Amino acid sequence: MASNKKPHIQHDGNITILVFGEEFEHLGEDVMPAVATAMDGAGNALVPKVLLDLSHVRFFGSSFIEVLYRLWKQMESRKGKFVIAGLHPYCREVLQVTKLDKLWTITDDREAGLAILRDFDIPA
């Protein structure tokens, strides 16, 4: 049964922040529709700067990687940027094994990610 849990949306200036709270410790198939909808919405924000705060996430599978990939493509097409912050060691390892850590910006915490996005100028 699909869950209606979705990430909490916050803003820091023109940066959209998706906070995956404690209820997202395990990002399974049951939450993917709501997560995908939230991430698509963030990707369509007026200013394409998105921070994903995954500090509470301990596990995600290939479905979440697919959603991340779609967000990345969306940001690329809009000349925007997304940053992943606060990855648990297991989740970071998954992105390292798949070499996606070379493609995407990953920071240790939210503040480091926000600093990168604040300095990112969207090309004209």
C-alpha cells in the first residue's frame, strides 16, 4: 500500500530544501510516488536550486536513485543545481559504488550544501 508521507519543504532565500525526516529512515517503494511528486515540484521551482537533506535516511534503493536521476536531469535542463546533504555512510557508499558521487554534489551537512547553492549562479 502506497504511503502518503512526503518530505517537508522549506526555503532558504531562493533555495528549495526537501527535508526527509525521521519517518524516511527507510526510503522504500511505498513512499516513492509521494517522494517523486515532491522532488518534481522542487525541480520546477521558479529558481532551480534544490537541497535534499537526507540526514535521517539510512537506506534507499534503486527506485530512489531513479528519482534522484530524474531531478538531476531536470536541473541540468534548467541550468540549475541540486545538492545532496547529510548522507548516511551506507547511502554514500551506494552512490560511490554507482559512481554517481562523481556526477552529483554531495555534502556532509545542510549548511555546506546551502553554501554551495548560495554561491551558484544560474547561467543566463
